[in-house]
Amino acid sequence: MNEISINISIAGRKYPLTIAASDEQNIRAISKMINEKVQAYGEQFSLKDNQDALAMFALELAAEYQKMSLQLEANTEQTNKELLEIKQLLASVQL
């Protein structure tokens, strides 16, 4: 694997990372998105501390993750139910 060292800045702090070269563009885009969200929260709620904005963004991401996890669980349950019905139908077919 081709690894590279990069420096990114999140909420005013620099972080050195060693990543796969193929991930660089994605990591930089994520860093940019985090900084934009921190800035937006800071402006929207007149926050003086980036830590508060980061905490609010973490809460937003956790809520989205939980929602997606619950939806995936419901979809999996429905898919398993439908597969069981198909299996029962196939079992009833006489060859």
C-alpha cells in the first residue's frame, strides 16, 4: 500500500496523518466539511469555543448514524422475512 504523510487542520488545530495515497482527496474533503460545519455552528450559535461547535457536530453525526442504523436494522429484518417467505414457497413446490 502506498502511504503518504499529510497535515490537515481541523478547528484551528493541525493534525499530521499517515494515510493511503488513494484516501488523500477524501480525507481532505472530510476535513473541509468538518471545518465548514464548525464555522457554521459557531456563527449560528455565537460560539466562542470551537470545542462547543465540534461537540454539536459530533452530536449531529451520532444522531444521523443512529437513524441510519435503525433503518438498516428494519430493512434487514424485512429482507429476512421476505427471504423466509420465498424459501417456504420454494419448499412447497413439487418437482
